[in-house]
Amino acid sequence: MHMTQEADYAVRIVYCLAQEKERRDAKYISENMGVSLRFSLKILRKLVGSGIVKSFKGQHGGYELALPASQITLNDVIETVDGPYALNRCLKGDHECSMDGSCCAFRAVYAEISKTITEKLNAVTFEQVLHM
């Protein structure tokens, strides 16, 4: 399993803002992170909506982190784009299981692995990544 390209780009964008420690416009972020401007703007809207990033309009507008990098985890950013991590689609609430409602032997295993991954992603902040 892997996270989506959009989540990967969202992590890069937040990392860029954490590195810069000052307001940056979308074009700067886009160029420095290797993400198209259009896709960057889409991701930035989601990050603003989740409260991870703040946006400012006007001549000195742009984007900056809404919280200190020490308070933003990898999981915060990934969940903003992809939703909660689930190793298998059977863990998603809207998935219709082909087992006709009976729980297969793997569901509990997948749930435990997903929980472990989420805990690990919650344990890593952008502040920590800046110092790696």
C-alpha cells in the first residue's frame, strides 16, 4: 500500500512552509516542491480548510503554517487529503464486504496494522523532520 500522490504533495507543501518559516505564495511553493501550480492550489485549499495552513490575500498574501511545525504530524496532513489510513478497503465504512456481513479472519489483522501505522504517523511532527 502507498499513500496517494496528492497526500505526498501535501506533505511536501507543509514541509516547504515549515522550512521557510515565513509566508510564501503558491507559485513559490509549487516551483520549490515540484508540484504543478493548479494541483498545489487544490491541496492548499484542503490544508487551509483543515486548519493546518493559513491563507492571506492581497499584495503580501500567500500561505503559512497555522500551527507550529511541532504541532503538525504527518498523519494530520495525510488524513486531510486521503482520510483515515486503512490498509484494506474492508475497513472503510462505506465498503460492502463480499463475505455477506460475516467478518473474515483478515479484517482484525488489517485493523491492527492500520492502527499501528496511524500511531507511527501521529508520532512524527514536521519539526522532527526538519531536524533529520
